[in-house]
Amino acid sequence: MKADAQDAKRRWLWAGGGGALLTLILSTLFRAPSPAPAAPRPARPTVGWVHFGGGSGDSLLNEQTALHDPTPLFLPTARNARPPDPQRNPGVVFASYPPNLLFPVEGLALPLPHAGPDQPAEALAADPPGNRLMGIGRSDVPVPTLPARGAYIEVTAAGTGEAVFSAELPGAKPPEGTLWQPLEFVAAVDPTGLVGPLVLTVRSDVDAVDAYFERYLTRTFWIGKRLPPGFYRVRVGP
């Protein structure tokens, strides 16, 4: 029994020593790597003014710097900006010149007065065009005066908007000296003529003109006898 206990103790010692040796070997294999040394930071470039066209510095370096300059083009640089010119006092600029308020007529070279042509077509002869045939047939065309008219009437069917008739009213004489807008009436016609008075739906902005055309269309123009039975829109304009 005593020999068996010694053998068991010897086996535990060998097992403990082997485990310790194995732990040591594994620790050497799985060692954490040491951190890499930090890379040196590049030196920051110094920012300064670059003088162009001067005698100091490398001209090639100055040109390369100008080409790669990120400054916006609208900002002033050494090439596109300069100090402003000194402003002169406008009150004393002409102080050395005495005022001259009188000028002799004999010394002035004034052009002689030129009378215009009697007819507008004669102006072409003073400055003829390049093409000599361009002025052939040109003459003053008399423009006749348009006859004055009192008003213009236009009648359409109230239901369909179909034009019934339109005509000038040369005998109409609305009040003079007033500006009036086109006006509109509604008329109801049966076989005997107008059914009641005309109904004003659009005013002319002048009461006298509205009253005049209501009387004129009813008593002078006899619009009820010119239209077949039906309902109509009667427009009167200048």
C-alpha cells in the first residue's frame, strides 16, 4: 500500500511539471504583438505671400504656386488688384482755369440753317440709298380722312350666341366730349315688335350715353321691327 501511494504521488508530480512546461511553451507562442512605432508626422507647409515678378525667390516655384493656388478667382490677388488711385478733390480740379462766360460769335463755326424738304419723299434725294432702283415708285400717298361714325351695333341670339346682323349707326349722335365703353342690352321680340323696353345689362359708364342709345334703338332705329321673334343680345360700341 505504501508503494502504491508513492507511485501515485510520483505520477502527480510528473503531470504537474508537464502541465507547467506546456503552459510556458504556449505562452511563448501566443504572446501579444508589441505596438508598431508611430509614423512621423509630415511637417506642415508654411503659408505665406508669394511675390510674382520680383527678383527674389525661385521663378519656377512661384509659377507652380500660382497654378495650384486654390484662392477663388474673384478675390483680389497680387496680379489683378492694386491700390486705388488717389481721388482728387472735384472742387479744386478746375480752379486754375478761369471761367469764360462770353464767346465771340465770329469765332464760332456754326452750321448754316438748312430748310427741310417740302414733301417727305424729297428726303430720299438728299441721302440716296445704295440701290438706285430702290426709290422707284415712291411718292406721297394721300391718306383720306375716315368718315366719322356715331356707333356700331351687333346683335346675337341670346340662347346660341349666333350673329344675327351688324351694321354702322351713322345717324347716332351720342353726347360729345365723353368717353364711353361698349354697352349691351337684352331685347325680347315677338311678331308685333319689342316686348317691353330694352334691358340694360352692361353699362357704358356714362348715364347720358345709356339713356340716349335706349331711346335711339327703340324710337329711331326701330330694332324691334328688324328682328324675328326671339331673345337677343344687342351690343353697341363706339
